[in-house]
Amino acid sequence: MKKYTNTGSKDTRSGFGAGMTELGQKNENVVALCADLIGSLKFDEFKKNHPERFFQIGIAEANMIGIAAGLTIGGKIPFTGTFANFSTGRVYDQIRQSVAYSDKNVKICASHAGLTLGEDGATHQILEDIGLMKMLPGMTVINTCDYNQTKAATLALADHHGPAYLRFGRPVVANFTPADEPFVIGKAIMLNEGTDVTIVATGHLVWEALIAAEALEAKGISAEVINIHTIKPLDEEAILKSVAKTRCIVTAEEHNYLGGLGESVSGVLALNNPTPQEFVAVKDSFGESGTPEQLMEKYKLNNQAIVEAVERVIKRK
């Protein structure tokens, strides 16, 4: 299999911050809005360099979404930033009415998503946000896997017209995608070609899928690994082409299995090519307080869980 190297672990939210810093220099229409979490969202450099284009809204997330929608009318490209729980669940009505229904060019950027938020616990570990956002008509939904890809996605969103949700995280994770790899919204990335099983992963689970593929190779199982960074629009062609070859699939995500990537994939398969599928995802529960490593182990969102899911699904072919 093709080997990927961790070039130095970084947090994906810093990739977002680097992207915003570059956008501040390149595009004068880009503005940033933050709900009292400048440091957490890595807005520091953007604020320092472009104070006239930075808006500190405070702990008033619904107001932030409304202001962002209004700014688009004057041709601005607003990027809002807060935790994923507050970016979606807390302000869903405002997003639905003022952004999605109105087709406003707002980029809703969300850090600290999923279980890897860690010790803050279940109240902050939103595991439903992908489902909430993908159900909104016209909403693009992106979930990046590492620092480089998060930076690239941030830059790409400035050139993409329409409402979008960008999901990233708090912990330091492997940075393995090439820094110069083009980010094409809606286009999956083939990481490793295989013949026995398809593994499609998103976010923090992409690196775990690559580790799992190496372990499977040692067992004589050839795994095809695909990075699905865009949940909506989903690259249906890439998925269907792969399962036509492997005849079984595992989906892996740091999200509830209800409403996430796996559910989207199963819908594509049901309509086009019914295929055995296993889900590596949270099984209809809230999270709890713990370190990211402890939680990913307990909720079976790691490379070992992917290996076990592959072994199950192959038996169902």
C-alpha cells in the first residue's frame, strides 16, 4: 500500500487559523466573526492584521449568524467561528432561516467537534452536527482530516459561493496530506487502492483508517482507503466505483452513526448498488468527559475498531 507519513502532528483548528491569515492578505472581502473564542479558533493573526474586518460578537452566537448573513448583502464573505456545538445546535433556526433558506454566502466554521473535544464532556461534544447541517438545502458540509487539509479547505471556501459548514477539531493529530494538494469541494481523495474492502473515512478517522489498512495488509486483506472530506455534496461516483470492485464497505467517522457520513453512504448504496456495510461511529449516545484517546477507545473510533469492522463486513460478502 502507499505509505503516508506524519510530517508533524498539529491541531486542525490551527490549519483554519493559517487559512484565515492567508485569506486576510489575499481577499479584502473576507471578514471574520467570533463568539468570544479568538484563541480557540486561532483568529489572533487575522484580528491583529485586519482589525477593521474582524468582529468580536461575544457570547451571542445567534446574533453572529444574523450579522454574517447581513454582511453578505454588501458583498462580504463572512467566516463565523465558535465551537461546533454552538455553531450548529444553538443557532440552528438562525442558520436555517437567515443563511440556508436565504442562500447567503456565509461560511460557518466550527472547532472542537466530536468526542475529541475531550474533558469538557457531553454538553460540548456535539455528535449530531453533520446531520443537522447536511439536511439543510444548499448547504455544503466539509469535515477535514488534518492541518494541511483544513487550511486548504478554508482557502477553497472563500472561492465557493453559497452557504457552507466547515468542521474541524481541538486535538493535535497527524498531519499527513501534502501541503500543496488541491482541495476540490465534493471530490473524494483516493489514499490507497485495494481489492477486498472499501474504507471511507472522514475527519480524524482518516489517519486511523490508514493505520488500519496497514494492519489489514499484514493479515492479507487489501483495503481501499478513501478520504471523504466533503460530506455534502458527496462523491457518489468514487464510492460506487470502489464498491463495484470490493463488494463491501466500512464507513468511519467521529459522529453519531445517525445522520453522518455512513448514513449518506448507505443511501447511495441502497439506490445504486446494495452492498454490505459496517459503521465505525458513535452508536446513538452522548459522549462523556475524558481524554480524546480514552474516549476514542471507549466509543470504538480508532484503527482497531476499523480492523474489526472490516473483518465483520468481509464475512457478509
